[in-house]
Amino acid sequence: MTPADLSRTVLHAVRRAVDEDALRAPVPARVRVERTRPGGSGDYACAVALQLAGPAALPALEVARILRERVVAEPGVGRVEITGPGFLSFTLDAPAESDRAVLAAVREQGLAYGHGDALRDEIHQFHHAREVRAAVTAQAVRRLLVAQGARVRTTCEQAPDPDWVRLGVTVDAYGAPPTPLTEIRPVPAGATAGELLERLGPDAARWGLLRAAGHDRAVLGPELLVQGEANPLFRVRYAHARARALTRGAAALGFTAEAAAYGESPTEPAAHGESPAAHGESPAAHGESPAAHGESPTEPTATTADDAAARRLLDLIADHPGVLLAGARHRAPDRVARQLEGVAHAFFDFHDSCPPLPAGDEKPSAAHRARLAIAEAAGTVLAGGLSLLGIRAPEHL
């Protein structure tokens, strides 16, 4: 993590604290971090808590505590201490370790990556009009909250439209509630569920209803069906399908993903107890060595420090749990949709600059295994996010 990365991380923590109403202060344009002076604690220090204390009407030490809670678990940050009147001191993790941990978490948790129990003590009761966008939004908010451990009940003003079932919408009850409930009232779609299903089908209709923030009008035109880069839904689903195709292609070539860490040069198979003989072949049998193909047991991976495309994608994958939690807390499925668009865009940049599959006569290397691990993680994040929005993630497009 560079000083610029750390500055962005702390600024992100400030935004989160403001969004979550833990801090009531203007978000600064940037946060300055400096190397710790001799005799100080940690690698870097930051005085942002002192800067925000006045506008937030809180002691600087309390502001520092609020920010520390939101920074300490970020990838690349090993330890955060509060020193003096409210300085934050950061000790950085080895980036390699944090990236490996993120990729391992995605592989272990699968589509549930980013789910948690942060809201396990919360109970929500939502009420909405007999209107398709309100119904789909309420259902998506319910999914996001349940994924974070909350208990949720949704009701409708009147009997549900039978076509809502085809959009994945169910309600627990309908009619006037005996006491006021939290209402879900986005700008109406201007069309019925049946009309949208006929024009767009369930997946495009749900995306169109959820992609815009609730206070904005939903885009529900034929552009949602365009099979091209200009259509964000297509791009997200195509990125997922391409990630799955890479896994199939790698299997056909006889190799699988290996989560090599960012900035690290992993070893070839022999370094972890595997030899070419395990695959029934020997380089010597062909009179050749790895060097004949430009390979080395310590060949650099796609995730060297100079690789901005890999870094952007890894950062978005690491950010995914926080985005899901924020989407649940703010009842904003549009945040998840925008996150998926960002992951898809970063995936294609990574795919084009760091191909996960060998080309031509090139043999699979440690670099390809590392790239494949990142690509697979991106595909999992896309599939899991689409699932929370109630949208299918086909493996073939």
C-alpha cells in the first residue's frame, strides 16, 4: 500500500462514517498522510481526526476512534493506533498477505462473499404501494439486509400484482398496517410488471428498476436488451460469463487457479510439492526446460507493483463486503449495481492487460495461475452481487 493508497483508504473511512451518521462533518477533498517521524509509532501518521473534531462537535480522540474502527480491517492495514491528542498511526501489512487473504475468502465463501452478521440485532418492517418498482426495491432491500443478518418483513398496501412473482417478489402480508411502518417509495416505474416483463423479461426489468437511485427515474427502455458494451447489465453479465469461460479454458489446458499474492512472485508447482511428473510428463523427456519457454520457477505474476489493472480489480473485490453492508444500511440496491459495473469494467481492463490464459504455444505458468485466481474471484463477486439483486448470472452468453 502506497501513501496515496492509504490516503484514499482513510478518506473512504471518513465517507463511510459520514454516510452511516457516525460523524456529522463535511468530507474533506483529500486526507494527508505522512511518514512517522523518528521515535513515532507505526509507518505513517494522519491528523484528520483533529481536522474533523471541530465540525463534528466531538473530541478528536472520539473521531479517531470512529475512523479507526473503519480502517483497521482494510486490506493492507496491519495495525491502527491512536496517539497523542488524536493522531492515527498506521502500521501496514505486507500487501501480498492481504491480497491472498481476500482471494482465499472469495474462494471459501463463494456467492456469500460479503455476507455477514453486522445487522443481526436489527428487525425491519417495510411497507410499500402496489407499484412494481416499490415492490422490486423492497424485495432487493430485504435480500441485502438478510445477507447482513437482519430480520425483515415486507407488506403491501393492497393485494400483490400476480405478475410480481415472475420478478421474484413476494410479500408477507397486505392491507393497512395497524401502526406506521417504514415505507419504500421510489419514483414509480410508470408501467406495470406485466408490461415490463413483456418488453424486457425479468432480469433486464429488475436491473432497470434497481440501477437508478430511488429518487431518480428508472431507465426502462430497449437499451437494456442491447448486447454491447453500452449496456451496463450486459457488460456485468458478460464479465461473469467470461470469467467462467476462463476457468473452463484453464481446465482444458490442465491447470487451475493459484492465489498468488499481489506483488509476490510465486513459485512454480515444484515449490509446493508438485512436480511435472504428477501430470505424467517430464520436461527432460522432451529435451527442454522451463527456460526454453521463457519461464522461471520464480516468474513474476500479473500482480507486480507496476500492474495498475490488477490492483484496481483486487481493490474492488476487497471493497465488495463494505459495499453490500452500505447498500443494506442505506436501503440502496443501486449501490450494489454500481459496484458490479465497476468490477466488470476493471475485470476487462485486467483481462486485456494480463491475460489469464496462455496464447499460442505458450505454456501455463505461475503468472497464469495467479491471474486466473483474480479473474475467478471477480466472477464470483459479480455472480453474488447479481444474485442479491435477484438477477441471473448465466455462465454462457
